[in-house]
Amino acid sequence: MSTRISRRAFLKTTGLTAAATGASSLGFPGVITSAKGAANELVFVGFGGGYQEGQTKALFEPFEKETGIKVVQTTGVDLAKLRAQVQSKHVEWDLVSIPDRLRYTAVRDGLLQKLNYGMIDAKDIQKDLVSEHAVGCVTIPMLLTYSTKAHPAGKEPKTWMDYWDPAKVPGIRGMYNAPTYSLEFALIADGVPKDKLYPLDVARAFKSFDRIKPAVKVWWSQFPQPGVLLQSGEITMTPWTRSITPVFEGQPMGISYEGAALTYEAWVVPTGAPNAQNAMKFINWALQPKPQAALTKYVAFGPTNRNATQFVDPKLRPLLSSDPDNIKKGFLLSGDWWGPNLDKVNEQWNEWRLK
């Protein structure tokens, strides 16, 4: 990772959309070079925290060593900033790791260029994660997580119907305080098949939530929170994206992939990126099986290359969202639906929460 100062003062460390994938923010240095960029570098903007640290160790540093292309890092994945760069024709970023729901808006607004699949080999990437402007780099599950202290074997919640039924499965419930993921779970609990979720019946989802709302004691919004809440006993069950690591480490938590929301993050290249060719080279390199598997040593997200699993720790493999059995149990969150509907549904969610 380069340690030079930022290419422009514009590259500042913020973290406005970390909740999209459950990542936290951590500042990374960038560099100052000419506005047109340097031939032997690329500028990456990510979500910071342990996730970006893992990307650095598993992807960026090995790529630099192998190719000589410096990966200059910053944080603050923010479509407003990207839009300002593209509209001003003064693009500072070459590579972004973007959640699916932001991908839709970025493509619609012309903020991303088409990927060069002449340079990028995506034949072994999960097909529904490959599009003209984006290619999936990791899959991330939002899945039912519970305390095994409070819910020992035989008494654990296994489905969203269990979560929605306090009489059947007593326990202190926590819930993600946002409509994304949550409305899907409400519909599944109300009997909607996971392959018939979209377009979401928002009214039905809120009616389903009316049934469980009194039993939800904690509405959390920061993704590290559930781990602390589960450990302290403040809650005993909740949806969560980060439960695989503590389960793998032997902490007293359990997970169920039944009805899990599987989403993905994708590599994208901004329109007008000064080092677009280097970004394409990196994407091609990072999609290979071994780099993808290496990332799982630091971040328990699923590889998108079907050949990567053979290089993943065999004990970790069945816990990841890339496992075929887990894919069958879950559903792919639709960024194409959430992209144009998110703002409106967020307003409805906030109004409903205040009732």
C-alpha cells in the first residue's frame, strides 16, 4: 500500500455508506499526482475498517508486488462525490468496491464505464453477479443469528417464521433499523416464497412487521452492534452480516441460512477514470481463485469465483455465503428493485418506526 499523500486534497477519509455492507470506516492515505493520473498507479476508494485492511493484505499488496502498479487508497464510497467528479470531468477515483443497491443508481446516472471483458476474465464468476458495468467481488449474507447460550440446540430459531413467533421461540429480539433486508424477512415470515419476493409488497411487509414490532427490544443501525448485544445478553437473536467470523472462532453464536439475504459487492470503474486500464488489470487479477480465497483469511465474505472455494479453509467453507447449500437456502437481494425504490421506502420506514 502506498504511503504517499493524497493525489488531491479532494481525497479525504469519510465513510458515508458503510452500512450498505456492514463495513466501518478507517482512514487510508492517498496520493498527489497530476490530474491525469500516473501510468503506474490506480486510486481505490473503499469502506475502510477491517474489510479494507483485509483487501490490502490479500489483494492490493500482492497485486503491487506482482505488477508494479501502486494501489493508492482512500475511503468514503459516496455516489454524490462520484457524481460531482464525473460531472466536472475531474475524476479522482479509478476503482470502487460498490454494494449492489448503489450499483443500480450509479449505472442509471452514467457514473460507471463498461468493464472491458476482453481484459477481465469473468467466466468462472457467479453469473448473476456479472453485468456490463460491474462484476461481483464478494458475496455477503444477512442471516438469522442467535445466542447459543439463550438458545441451545433444539430451542434455536431456524427461520424468520420462528423469529416472528415469540410464543414458539421466546427470546429478546433485535432488528436492523432499515427497510433493506428487513422487509424481505417480514414477507418470508408472512409466507411469501423467497423466489417470489420481488417486486416487494411493501404494504404487506409493514403489516407483517406490525405483528412483531412489540417484541423487538433493540433496533440497531451500526453493524458492529449485534455482536456486542448478543454477547451481553441484551438481545438473543437478530439478523446480522458479521456472524460468520465469531461462529468460526467458537463464540457462543449460531446462524441459520434459511431465508438469508445474499447480496454482493462489485468492482466498478468510474466514467472518466484516469487509470481505467490499470483498474481493469487489477479486477482481472483480483477475480482469480487464489486472491479471492486469500481474502477469506481476513474477511468472512464469500468468493464469487466458483474455483476459489478449493483454496478456502475447509472449516470455514460451509459457513460462507458462497457455499452452494447456503445459496439454495437464501435469496439474492435485488439491487435492481432497491435502487429506484430505496428513498421512498426509507421514508415509509421512518414514519412506521415513529408510530
